Amino acid sequence: MTVYVDDLRMCLRNRNWPYKQSCHLVADTIEELYLFGVLMNLKPEWFQNKPELPHYDLTKGMRRKAVKLGAIEIGGGAIVELMNKNRQLLAKKQNRPKCAGQ
């Protein structure tokens, strides 16, 4: 299972997110991300199924827990690379010709 966390960044607090910092928990596949979320006891409603980058937002303490459980620490540039990879895959799927009967 390959799961990643990026660097903590300052974020704007609001009534849904009262924390000063956050990072992203991402994975190579949605299945891996979901399973790691279960391992971390993350609530399913915290999952953000964004086409360009499915992820969970994590607090500082949850980031530490993710790393202890095996998440690989990556920089923000690597997150951008994952987003670009996902966008390219989505574009290929959308441009793929339909088979007869679909």
C-alpha cells in the first residue's frame, strides 16, 4: 500500500476546520487511500473525492499518526505531480472511444 502525506501548510480556519495547519493524505489508488483511512479511523465523510486529487485533509497530529502507520512524506511538488497524473488519466478516459453497445 503506497500512501503519502505532504507538508503541513497554514490554512484558513472556519467553522468546519478550526485548525491552523493541515496537509493532504493521498495514495496511488482510491482503494489504498480508503483502506488507509479505515486503518487511521478517519470518518468516511472526511474523504474528499475530487477528480484531480482524491484525499483526506489531516491535522498535525493525524499527519504524525499517518507517518507512524507507514505513509511516505512528500513535498508539495510531488502532490502537484500526482494531480497532473490524475488529470491526464481522466482526460484519456474522457477521450476514449465508446465500444459498440455502450
